[in-house]
Amino acid sequence: MKCMECGKKVQKDESVCPHCGKALAPEAMDTQELMDTMGEIHNELDKIGEMRERRKTNKRNTLIVLLVIVLCLAAGFGTMYYFKSKGETEPVNSEVQPAVSSAVAGETVKKFMGENFVNVDITDENSAQTAIETVQTQLGIASDNLSFRLIRKTQIGGDTYYRFAQMYNGIDVYGGEAILLVSADGKPMALHANLIETTGLDTAASLEPAKASNAINEYVNKMVEEYRVKDGIQISEPTKVVCNFEGKTYLAYTSNVSGYNGKGVYVGYDVFVDADNGAGIFVFNTASFENGDAAEDAENTENTEEVAEEESVPVSDATGYTIFSVNDKFGWNVTDKAGATEELPLADIEAGNATKYVSGIKSSTDHAYNYFDKTFGWTGLDGKDGAFSVYLSANDYVKDTIPPEQALYHNDILMFIEQNMAESKPDENVVVHEYAHGVMHHIAGLAGTDAKHENAAIAEALADVFAEFAEGDAPDWKHKDRNFSEVQAGYFYEAGDGVEILTMLDSYRYSTVISRATYKMFAEGIGTKKLGELYFRSLLMMTRYDTFRDFGAIVEMNANLMKQNGTLSDTQFEIVTTALTNAGIRGEKLYQSEVAEIEDGEILDEDEEDPNEKVID
């Protein structure tokens, strides 16, 4: 090493320069020493070693900056997390420099138009699409390359809800939707739109699908601890989409990622990479579950209550699902490994050839299936009696890592974890709750429980209240440790301007803003059948980015429609609006708008800047 003062060579173990007498500063770690001390960084050392061989002139601080970027790849923005580092990025193909992203300036446009917003009689899909295209200018997304694709047409009480996906140059726009409500006589009642500005976006991707898959895998490997999947990872094939983040619209590839992180917590999210340079943009949580937080799980670690004898399980016409017993650690889809998955035929379960827990899961799932089918004509999770799976887990891994009695919904899988399947009895309320998450995912793609956004709390609240409605005319208004008929410490019952959802537990704490308001509607004289219709109608108009005030506006508009058709009385309508007002979630009055009122722009105010927004460069 050299003396920094005189430049002459000195021995490594000397503290004073023998030539000039100046004290020697400790030498910084060389590159190899730095690499040796950072072994915990997932898959990054090999990459740095390759960079070192290619770029021998790099300075030590460059390497340190790269490592810091890897460790700091996380920024919350509602349900989005920013992972795209600024400056030079490592290309997917190391022999070429990364392309410059062709992202364009673009915002998310939220519009809610009330009754008579357009003079078009709507009788079918084509006339519904014409109605939306007629108001493109008011929506703020007029473009020659814009189109809409019908996702779903749902009828309830004679009224029809048309849900369209926004498309740009034939590519789906992630989160871009327009929901049109049409009365029984063909009159447009409301249009709720969450759309993306796309003008000027180039849809010719630089990355081919195979390289996009590699980029997504690299992106996933760099995730922060919360999202880095350690076991049982599943990554879907990448799909090209248009997406929006922080005022920019991107052409991207997206895949769904799921599995267990290092803490043993199941995670599920849509991950996005820029289609031009393979750099990560953001993730969107998709898994919804109970008992995901240690604070809640601490109260549910033992089951000492005596379980009553299980009654025989009646044969049901609900055959749209399969029950599996998962005996290994994570082999959800492994069929060629002995003991990995064992299908339990429904006939055997119904004949009593199963444990009490398995039989209870079967009957509870049937109950959820039949509630949505017989009440709203919604069959199965997807409304079309599509197949889905119920996974039951009692493996040893649960005992040490995952708290018992955990339940979740993700990708049409209902998963229930219980250590003692021989004697335990499942909570039917929890089963219906998770089933409702599946229904809500297919209808509106609501955010997963761990999303840092009001939408996640809304999803938890709706899952809670649908489970109560399914109990019949006299629900107990309790879900696990949440009692909606009482005010409990730690929970919120009014949504003010300072809503902060920073953790998964916050989603539960804020969900009671809606579930408590719903209980008050019930207590004041609106039965579960009418409340169920009101909330199902409201669900049909929601999007994955809706806030409390959006939800309040949607509920009030649907309540007004039910008042007009005689389902709700004037008094009951006032009960609804009073409960929404007291909860601080009543939106703008949207159901008496005229065309002229819409010309100037939005009726709903834009949300204030998210206090949780953080971007780490």
C-alpha cells in the first residue's frame, strides 16, 4: 500500500509512514474482501464478480453504491412498491447496453359520472361500448388507439353492470377499467372509470418474451425480504401489458409470483418489469389472508376447547372445487413425488371417510358457494362455476414457522392451515371470508391484505360483512377477534384525512370503518338480504384502486337506485347515508348528475398525495 501524503510504499502493518512521519489511514477493504463480507445478498455476488472482471477500472465506491441499491430496493406507494434504480442498470444481455425506457408521461384518471351522463339507450354490449366511447373526452383519455374489451356482464334486480378493460393498441392496460351501470329500461345510471393516459406510448417492446422472463426472475431475486420468495415459488408466464406508476405510463411484462418468504409468510403479487430494459417498476399485492400478523396470531396458538361431535356432512350440488391434503412442505403442484399431494374425493368426504376438520372445510365451502349462488346467481369463485382448489396443510413446517389456523386466498386456491386436523373444527365464518376474497378478486381485482392502500382495508371489510350476511337473518357480527357491534381499542371507525395503512395489521384495523358502519345499518333496520344486495351491487362497480370515499360514493349511488326500484325505503336510504357520513366515507352525490355538469372534469376529487410514498434512488 502507499502513503496518501508522500506516495511512497509502506508495509500493511505500519501505522506511521517511515518516510514522512504522517499517520496512515486504515486501508478500505478491497473488492474481494467486500464481496466476502456480503454473502447474504441474494444472487448479487456472482453478478458483482462478473462486473469486476469486465470493468477492472471500477472504483470501490461504485461497488458499494450497487450493493446499497440492492438492499434498498423498496418504496411504498399505496399498493405499489418502486424498485427501479436510476442511472446505469445491468442489462439482461450483458454484452449490450440497456435500452432507454420509452415510458411516456401519463396519469391515472379516475372519473365517476352520475345518472343521465350520456343520451344513449343501452341494450347490449355494443351500445354499452358506444356509451363509453361517446364520453372519451370527458374521461380524459381520448385516443385513436384506445379501445375497450368487455370483461363481464352481470345482472341483478333487472339492472346490468358492464365491466370493460381498457386497451391500447390491442394490449390490456393494467388496472384500466370502466364499469357502466344500466337500469332495467336501458338508461345509463352511472359510469365509474379508472383509466390510464397512454398517448404516445410505443408498444413495440425491446425485450422478447424469453428475455422478459429472465428479467422477471432477476427482479424477483432482488426483492427485499418481505417479497423475496424462499420456498414453494411459483412464477406465471410473463404477459405484455401497459401500466402506470408515478406519473409515467410503461409498456411492461407482468407475472404473478407466489410462495413463502424467509419469515414463513405466504406472499402473492403481480410483478412488473419495463419491456424496454428489464428494470423493475413496481409490485401489486394479490394474496388475501387471515392471521398474517404475529400480534394477532399470539392469541390463537392453542385450541383447548372441546370439539363437539361432527354431524354427517350432507351431499351438496357444489362440485366446483377439489380438496387436497398437502403433506409435504411446499409441493402444491408436485404430482410426481410420493406423498406430495393426495386428492380427497368428495364422495369419500361426504361418506364420512375424512377427519372432522376436512369435513368441516367441505361443508363450510359448500355454504359459501351456495350463498353467492342462490343470493346473487354467482356460481363458483369466477361466477361461471369454474374449478378451484382447497388446500389443507398440517405439515411440521407449520408448527415452527406458520401460526396455526391461518387461511388465505390466492390464484383460486383457498388454503387452510391447521396442525390438528383430527380433532379441530374450522371456523365457517373464516371459510366464507376467504371465499368472498376469491369472488371479489374475480369481480374487481381488489388489493391483497398486505397492500399499503385503503383498497386492502375495503377488501377485508367486504369479506367480513359478506361472511356475516351468509349467516342469515341474525348474524352475530363477530369475525375472529373483531366484534362489529362494539367499539374496540386498536380499531378505527371513522376514516379521516390522515388514513395511514402501513402494515398488514392496519388493513384489519381500518376495515372496521366499513364493517362497523354496516352493522349500524343493520341495527337501524336494514336486513342482511337487502344489505347483501347493496354491497354486491357496489362490488360490481369497484376497481382495485378505490379508496374509502370512492366506496362511499358507490354505495350511496346503488342505495339510491334500490330506493328508486322500491327495494329500499326512503328511511332506509337515509340510514345508509347517515352511516356513511358518520364513518367519514360518504363520497360526492353522484346520482343526479347532468351531462353539462360533467364537461368541466371530474366529480370526485383526486386523492391527496400519498403520505407513504417513498422512492429510494
